[in-house]
Amino acid sequence: MTEETQKSQENSIFIGGKPFMNYVTGVVMQFSNGAEEVTVKARGKFISKGVDVAEVARRKFLEDKNVSVKNVSIASEEFENKEGKLVNVSVIEIILKKA
Amino acid sequence: MTEETQKSQENSIFIGGKPFMNYVTGVVMQFSNGAEEVTVKARGKFISKGVDVAEVARRKFLEDKNVSVKNVSIASEEFENKEGKLVNVSVIEIILKKA
């Protein structure tokens, strides 16, 4: 793993079932702590929430820091469900970057 | 409106509450009808569904056509809700392109 990869993994927020504002605060805090980039990652039904988190953080809390969307990517991941069957889930990664 | 813009609007699929496969079929049919690019658009809670539609269409139905994700963008749109209040909704646009 390169230093670059490690750095980007450190500055990731993975979206799950916790309250919406927890994730927004997480993104904002990473930038406040000096991160140049923060990646919001979400899978399946949490993708909509991930986009909302990135947009709310950017527009309402990071306007003065000039944070913009650097890149958005989507993909599919295969995983084994409870019944042992291989299923696909969509994933999104949104990279926010300080200008 | 430029010719380019018109063309891209013609080849758009807007995700809503209809059954999932309706939208997948819509994307596949546009490529079958000769489109070079198809844009999947979704707002708010339909964003996860939009990503799934793009991924399933690309992986399961368009593999032989070599369709890939050209670009993904996110943004916020302001609209007036039923109570007349201005609220924001996140939007996503996924551009699929024939290789």
C-alpha cells in the first residue's frame, strides 16, 4: 500500500445507519483537522444518504473552506449474503477537496 | 440550446417510483436504438436506485456493447415544497458511454 493510499483511507467517512448529522460532522471535522481531501463512501441503500452528506457538508459547513467535489465514482462489489449466496451491491465514492 | 445539449436530454432516463427493471430496460433500449451516450438522472431518495440501474444495465445487459461510466456528477437543486418552503435536494447524473 502506498503512502497516498493510506492517507486517503485515513480520510474516509463510511456511511451507515447512524444519524445523518454524525456523518456531516465527521466530514467537517476531518477538514478542520487539516485534511486536504475527504472521501465519502456508501453502499446500496446508503448511497442517497452519502450524496446528501457530501452536499450538505460542502454547501452548509465548508463554504468558507472552498471545498468542492473533486471526483465521484460508482462501481459494484460482490459479497456473500447470510444465505451464502454471492450478490452484488453498488458503491459510490465521493472525493471532496479543499481548493 | 445547442445541438449537443438537446441530444443529451433526449438520451436521459429519469429515475422515479416505477419498477426497477423498467429503468434498466429504458437504458438498454436507448443504446440498442443507437445512442452513443445515455444519462441516468435521479434526485433525493431515488439516487441509490439510479446508481443500481446504471450498474445493472452496464454489467448485465450491455457488456457486449462495451458500455462504461463516462462521468458521475452530484449537485443540489432548490425547489419549493408543498408548504411553499424552499428546500434542497441532492441530484446525481451518471453518463454511460459506448466504448
